[in-house]
Amino acid sequence: MIKRFIRRVLGLESPGPQRLPQSRHGIRRSSISAGALKVCDVLANHGHAAYVVGGAVRDLVLGITPKDFDIATDARPEQIKPLFRRALLIGRRFRLVHVMLGPETLEVSTFRAADNHVSQKDEHGRVLRDNVFGTMEEDARRRDFTVNALYYDCRSGEIIDFHGGLADLKRRTMRIIGDPETRFREDPVRMLRAVRLGAKLGLSIDNSTRVPIKRLAPLLEHVPPPRLFEEMLKLLLSGHASAALRQLRNEGLHKGMLPLLDVILDQPLGERFVTLALAQTDERVLSDRPVSPAFLFASLLWHEVLAAWKGREKHGERRVPALEAAMDEVLDAQSGKLAITRRLTATMREVWAMQPRFEERSGQRPFRLLESPRFRMAYDFLALRAASGEVPAEIESWWRAFQGADAETRHAMLLPDTGPRKKRRRRRRKQSAAAVPTAPE
């Protein structure tokens, strides 16, 4: 019994996988996408083992429709590609094949070894290169969580379960495979993934998996910013961003993602503003409506921009230059940790820069603002500020009415221009040389 416990904790070979029939897991072949079934059938017809694996199997067990289907096989990438008319070899750290079948893109990966001795690691234990092929059992052992190490056999309808993932799903538990500290050191992003998947799927993190997270949180500082950005984007667009961000802070992981998150949530107005933004995003994701990552990041960082902006104004800086400098300050603070792309930061800047312009409701200024390509996004941002109590609701309602009004009504809605008038320069009248009187001789 003790030996079995030690082997389970260390993630060593189990006596053998469980093969669970359809009556035990409930997944029907008709639930698998046509593309995934075809890829598995083609590989099987050429003598290879092939299984639907990972998140798709997990979601189907939970009654969730998967967004995509991944395939795992014993065939090598160079053996897979010729079997399909439209297939691409991709990846540097992990070589994969993307198979395009109609509207579907299927990711097909070769079973990989879980031998730590052949993996290239940095001084913190993070795996840098690990492209060694192996057996199905090794492939299951190198996956992150037990609920992601389930293999569905399209032909027999069985689930092959090496690590008790199906039982963990029934217990609504997220448990890492192997020794938690070792696995988190191999890839610190797994800590973030545990939080994201737990919030998305309603799974609690197993205590043995949770214990080392706070202590190992600083390892996120060594993860390349693009990977952190990718994981953050998945978390924010999961449909459960509110719960995930709260859990991030509870686990002490927020400092590796958004270093300013604590400061934002400690401000009464900032907390309400961010909570509203996340709730709106979750609602849009769950109803399959489009979401702008730029709008979401602009919302998360707005109160830092606002605080820096007001601080600069108090020190005598002019309003618009102070806002520009505040935007630079906040985005520079994020760039070292989170590689928000330039395309997104450009949009964020536009949305932020337009906020003071909503206060100008006289003359031609409202018409020029209305013509801006980012007007709608900036207006939605203003509406969020009004809902949180940051700006008077009257400003938002005026703009809501103004954009829906006809030309005549718009002109009638304009407020008197009470701002300082620019002094007109008097033009000096030029006198022709002929008109200039000459002195008497």
C-alpha cells in the first residue's frame, strides 16, 4: 500500500491503464467531430494507434461541447503529414502536425517521452526543450493534470485512463500528475492553468497540488512574457474571468501576471470598475458574442492610468500631456511581465485618450469625436465608467442620445461653449509702396 502511494505521488508507472467502456463515461462516437473521427480512422488504417485526447475528452465527460479536438498517435510527424492533403508541420519546442479538414483544424501530436534526464532545463527546473518521442503511457505521464490525461478510442468507444482522471472529474477535483513541485518547476505556467481550468470547469484544486503554488509563484518571473500573455488571454476569455482573477490573487499568482492587480482591486472605484468589465466580458463569451482583448486590458489597467494622470496634473502638468505620460508609465510597467502586443496597446491608447474628449459637448468637437474609428469602443468604455460611478451618468446618457439622433437634433443638443476663447490675431494691412507718402523735397 505504501509503495503504491509513493508511486502515485511521484508519478511513476502505474500497474496498467483502466479501459473504461462507453457505459462508464457516457461519450458517444457521434459526439466526436467528423474531422477528428476521420484523422483517427486514416491513422488506424495505416497501422497507427490514434486517440482523441486531453481537453476534448475532459469536456465531453463534463457535458461541455469542446471547441476543438486534439489527436495523439504513435505515428511520427513525418509519417502523419503525407497521409493528408492539407497538413502542416509546426512547432519548434514540440513538433506537431496541423491537419485541415473542411472548417476544422486538428492538432495531431506524437506520443512523447516523460524522461526528465533527456529534457533540457534551465537553472530553475523549467523545461526548455523536450521533443523526445515515447510510448502512450509515457505520454500520459508527461501531461499536466489527471483530467487532461484521458484518451478516447474512436473505434472501441473506450476511454484509456492512466492516472484516475475520470474519478477526479467525478469528484470535481483538479490534481497534477506526479510531484507537484517538480511539475510546476518544469513549467510554471501550469500553476496558472490550474487556476484557469478550475474556475472554468468548476473544479477545486487538490490540496497536494495547491500547497506549493504560493511558494513557487516567483518562478513565473522566468517565463517568457509572450507565454504569460497567451495564458492571461485564455484566462480572461474563458467566460469565467471574474472567478479566475479572484483565485489568482488567493493563490498569490497575480504578481506574475498583472503586477498592478492588487492596487487596482484595493481602490473602491477601481474594484467596481474592473468587476463590471469582467462580468460584461464573461457574459459576452458565454453568449458567443465577440470580445475585444484591447478593451479588456484597457479596463484592467485604466485606474492605474487614471491615478498616474491625476498625480501628474497635481504637479502642474497640462491635462493632455499628463495623460500621455501616464499611459506610457503604466504600459512600461507591464511590458516587463506581460507582452501585450503593439496592436493592442495602440487601441488601448486610443480608447484612453478619447475619454477626456467626451466632456467636450460644444461646437464641432462632438461631431469630430463621433467620426473616430474607435468611437464605439471608447463610448462603451465611458458607459462602464458611468456605471461604476466614476463619471456622471448624465455624460453617458447625453452621448447615447447624441449618437442616435438626427443632424438637427444633434445641433440642438450642443451645449454652450464656455471654454476660453482663442484670441484672434489681427492681420496687419499691407500698404503698397505707391500709397506710402513721400517726404517733401
